[in-house]
Amino acid sequence: MAAKRGALIVLEGMDRPRKSTQCQKLQEALRQRAKVLRLLARGSEISRLISSYLEKKNNLDGHSVHLFFAANRWERVSLIKEKLQQGVTLILDRYAFSGVAFTSAKPDFTLEWCIQPDIAMKRGGFGNEWNENLTFQELVLQQFEELMKDRSLDWKTLDASQSI
Ligand code: 2DT
Ligand code: MG
């Protein structure tokens, strides 16, 4: 008998609301039926480039970074589909919405341009990273609010100022 398809659960948000902790808690609550998938932690060439960028060890152009993040998701699509079809629920610590919100919060990037590389997916130790200042976080939040206007997606909002 074919297993029931797993759910794809994506935690998105600004920096530091403890998304990773919530991913872990969710995984513990769902037990063996769920796995946390960390897209940057899997050691591909692309994820290494992105990690260097986040650590300010390279100076990639913003457009390139955006496309590398999207490429990093695309290189995992077949694995994601396979796991879901096996009935595994996947919990992702950020996905395409962070991609769009973070790049489009930068000057000179439109939401429309930022959505393009991920559009086909639409339905279906911190310290000194560049994205951590408050003004930028507010812009990111605005972009998330824009994306959340899409009612065809099952958005749920958590208040990260409450206890874990
Ligand atoms: P973590 O906080 O998850 O380590 O992310 N980011 C993330 C982008 O700019 N584009 C993307 O597509 C994704 C997934 C958000 C590190 C930083 O990378 C940003 C924070
Ligand atoms: Mg994080």
C-alpha cells in the first residue's frame, strides 16, 4: 500500500525568532514521521558559496546570491519529493519565501524579479551576518507581509516573543 504523502512544513521569518528551535520541537512532537531538512548544511558547491557570502568571505553580487539560494533549493527538489512521497513529513528552516523577502528588502530589487526563480515551487551561530540590522529586518518583515497576502497558501503566524 502506498504511504500517505508527508506534509511539507516551512518555517519562515525574520532573524532570531528561534525558528531552528521550533523546527526541532516540531520534529520531536511528530517523532519518526518527520525530519528537519537544512538546505545549507548539505555540503554542495552552491551551499558552500552561500555560506561564504553570509560569513562575508566573498562579495557576490546580490542577483547572483539570490539565484544561488534558489539553485540551492532546486538541487534538493527531487529529494524533497521523494521523501514526501515516502510519507515523511519535512520541516524546513526557511525556504523560498525567505529568499524573496530577504532579497527584495534590498534596494533596487523588486518582488516580481525575486519571485521568478522559485515560482514553480510556489504551490507545491549568528554574529556578523549582513542581514541582522533592525532597519533591514523591518524591510524583510514588510516583504513577508506582502507574500502572506496570498491566501492560497496556508500561512500561520507565531508570536516569537512568547516562551519557547
Ligand atoms: P539562516 O538564518 O537560516 O541561517 O539563514 N536567506 C535565506 C536569504 O537571503 N535567501 C534565502 O533564500 C534564504 C533561504 C536569511 C541565513 C540568512 O540567509 C538569508 C538569513
Ligand atoms: Mg537562522
